[in-house]
Amino acid sequence: MNKSFIVYKKNQHNITLCSQGEWTLQTIHDIREELSQIIYEQDILWDVSDISEFDSSGVLLFIEYLEIFREKTEVKVIGYSHNQLEMFKLLTKEDSYTYEVPKKRFLEKLGKDVVDTFMQMQEYISFLGQLFYVFFITLIKTKNIRIKEMVYHIHQSGFNALIIIGLTSFLVGMVIAYQGSVQLAKFGADIFIVDTVAISITRELGPMITAIVIAGRSGSAYTAEIGAMKITEEIAAMRTMGFDPFSFLVLPRVIALMISLPLLIFFSDIMGILGGMVASSMQLGISMAQFIDRLYEVLEVKHYILGMIKGPVFAFIIASVGCYHGLQVSHNTESIGKNTTKSVVNSIFMVIAFDALFSVIYTKLGL
């Protein structure tokens, strides 16, 4: 996660900007992006006491935005050191202090992205470690299990998603049947469309479709909800009062989704097969009775079970990634949008990656 150089606080009387970190030539590009997003419709109190290191580039950037802010509102600067004041006086004696922000080169940007990704992976692993710890403590102290919140999230992420899951699976089942029937009809193997639909839906497409829809629907909602709570400082208030956000916010969502997703997969399988049955009847003239008889012959229970096993794993991935990105939201509304997008993209990518891993394991085990 990128480090923030400006902490933005707004109250009834003014806006407080708390500068922090290193204001140097290497960081001014990121600092400029943060400063450009500040809305300054009130008086500004600019605190620079937490700047750990600065050079002439950092001071010039400070001077530039100090002048920009002063054109629209009153600005009071506090917390500056003697060295900062001397450099400020020295640089403001020049007639011009404009400078060009160095553009990041391709390799530099690539390296920065790799480092940022590695840091995010470290933070996510640390998040998982804390989540497992809270889960273990909750199992020991069962009175800490928040049943009411779990039931609420099961209703929100499970029951309320039935319509979109059912419709999506039904249409996918129809598509598979229509596309497969064209090829099978060439060889007079019409009845094998039942095998194609039933096995592909129960083993792969049912769990995959359900997980992707839930990642876009519920995973993003988890990020937005927790992110909004962080912006309004509800999470900070919880910690102040001695409540663990993991126990109150993260764990109920994770457990609720791990319960509801396998049930949604079961419903998705039924609707997908129903879609294939309707399409087979329309395209190939296979009656529903013939379809069901063939279904009994080819669809073994193990196919359902192998698909269901993926449910809790996919649910844990979606819920944990969604909650993690919610806790990574910084103190601005734009951060909610960015982290919500990251949550959906990362969840879907990890679901597909783990689905591929399951396919390799099942093949190796001969299942």
C-alpha cells in the first residue's frame, strides 16, 4: 500500500492538513497527487511537524501549494522547525521557484509497482494471520460468536443474491446446451448434451459463476462498508473503546459467506441444469423426461461434492479480500472507489487461480 503524505481532517471551523513522511525529490510526485485532491473551501491549518525529512524540492512544492491555497482562503502554518523556516526564507527570495516534476521512467515505474505489490502481499498475509488468530480465539470462547450479525450477512450476501445467481446460471446452462448441440448433432450424439451440461455446470461453471457474481456483488459491498466506517472514524472509535474490528466486522462477514456460498452453488447447479434442459428441448427435441433419465445415469454425486468443496474456499477468498481492502481505505472518498475496484479484481483473479489449482488436484487424484 502507498504511504500517505497528507492527513486531511475537516471540522466545523477549518481544515487541518498534517504533512508527514519524507518530502524529497523522490516523493514529490506522489505528494503532488495528494495535494491536488484537497478541497480548500475553508480556512486551512497546515501542520508540518511530522515531516521526517525534506529537501529543496519538498520545500518548493510546499511553497507552490501554499500560494495556491492562499489565493482562495486563509492559511496558517504551524509546527515548522528552524531548518525548515530558514530554507523557506532562502527559497522565497528567488524570483521564481517553479520546477519540473521528474517523470517516472518505465523501469522505475515497473520496479515501484513490483515493490508495492510485494508490500500488499505482505500486508494481506499479516491480515490473514490476525484473522486466523481471531477465529481461533472465537472457537475457544464461543460466547464471542456474533450470531445476529452472521445471520444478517447470510441474508444480505446469500438470500438476496438468489435471483441474480439463478438467472445467470440459467442463461449459462442454455448457452452451453445451444453451443454443444450444434457440434453433437453432426455426429448424431444429441443425448450427450446432458453429460456436457450436467458435469460442466456442477464441477466448474456453477461454483465459478456463483463466486464471480458474489465477488462483484458482496465482496465489493464489504469493502465499501468497512471503508466508509474507516473514513468516518468508526473503526478508530471501536479500537478506542476496546472492541476488536476483526471480531465485530471481519469475522462475521467471512463466516457468513462461507456458509451461504455453498448453498448458492447448489442453487446455481439446479438452475444451470434447468437452463440446459430447456435449451435441449427447444434445440434437439430432447424431452424433459429423457433429459432427467440420462441425468441419473451420468451425473454422479461426486461431481456435486467436488463442486461444493470449492464453495467455502472461494467464499473465504472473496470475504477476506473484500474486508482487507476495506481496512486499507485512507481518509478520502476516492480511496473507497480504488479499493473497491481492487477488491473485485483481486477476488476474481484469485478465484480463477484457485479453480485452476482445484482442477489440477482433481486430475492428479483421478477424480
